[in-house]
Amino acid sequence: MKLYPLSQASRTATNINNISRRLGIDVLTFEPVTLNGIVILADGTPDDCAIAVIAYHLNGKKSVGVVKPEEKRYDVFRYLPVYLKYKVDKIAVLIDQENEGLASVFNKIEKKVSETGIVIQNAAKERRLKVYRCRHGVKEFQLISIVNGLDEHPFERHTIEDHLLKVAEKLPEVKISSNDPKKVWNELKDRQYEVYKKLKETKDIEDVFPQQVKGLKCLCE
């Protein structure tokens, strides 16, 4: 899957470009392309680096836009009408669960979506993945809400770092020493590239990023 930054001068574009070059993965394009959909990152980094490695393992013939709005978390859903102007039929949003229950996360997403004038017609749900069929005016589209986090560690909050630490803890001399996944990941600053390299080499990216892979495959169908 190719990633096309909607803002080519953004930090997101820079981060994806840097990790792609370092890992030797050809996932970034700056050339105008026909987009199969758009990925919105609600939380920024390291979500951008994670999406680059996931994209490497997905269909290389498909291209999706990627963007991190200035706002964070639920406020990014206000931009859905803006991104629909790119004439896409599918938009995926990656958002951290943090310390909220999943029902609360999806309820807040649906409230923000409704505030934009978008009508949710129906939805298909898995544990941390919900695919909505929506309408904005005469435009119908799919909204794929992907909530980052895993249940494998009793962290005090769940974020994209849960997934990265699943790989990190298998490295020599790495122990999960805190209930805060972001704190643990930041403490592993000197080992983070090893994690991304392991992710590049893995034969089962879906084992590490189950809801993200399913959601992005849906985006590219």
C-alpha cells in the first residue's frame, strides 16, 4: 500500500519518509495518484511510523492519502467533510483508546461525526474496529474507526505503543517496567529502530496489528 501525504511539508510526511528510507521500504509517494481512501491519524507519532510498516505488508498497488490534522483525538472527526472533497468513498481513522472503555470511545466518535452533519446509517463492529456506512448530503461513504490498543498487558491506558511493545518485549534485555505504554516506549528510544526492523521482517503483521490490518484492508478493497 502506498501512502500519499495530503500535506507534503508536514511532520507526518517527514516521519514516514525518514523511517521508510531507513528501513528500505518503498511505501511513500509524493506524486499525485488516484486514492483508494484516506487514513487520518488522530494521535500523530509513532502512529505515522507504524502505518508505514503496516503499509509495506499490504497491497502495493493501492494508494491512500495519509494526514494528521492539527487537532487531536475526537476533534479530527470534524474534518471528515473536508477530506470527502478528495472524492474518496472510504476514510479510516486511527485513534488511541487511552484509559476509556471501548463503548465510550465509539459513542464519542459517533457524537463527533453526527455534529458534522454526517448521517450514520449502519455499522459493523469488532472489538476495536467499527465500520460505519455514512451519508453526507448525497455522498455515501464508509468510515473505518480503528482503536489502537491490545489486551495482552494490563496497561493503565491503551495506545499504538501497546502493539510496538508486543515486539519490543521479545528483544534481548527488554522488560516492560511500567503500566504506561508511552512511558515504556519512550524509555526504549535507543531500541525503537530494532522494533521497526522486526516489524518489517515479520511474516504475520496482523498478529501485532490485528484491527489496524483489518481496517486498512477494508480501506483498500
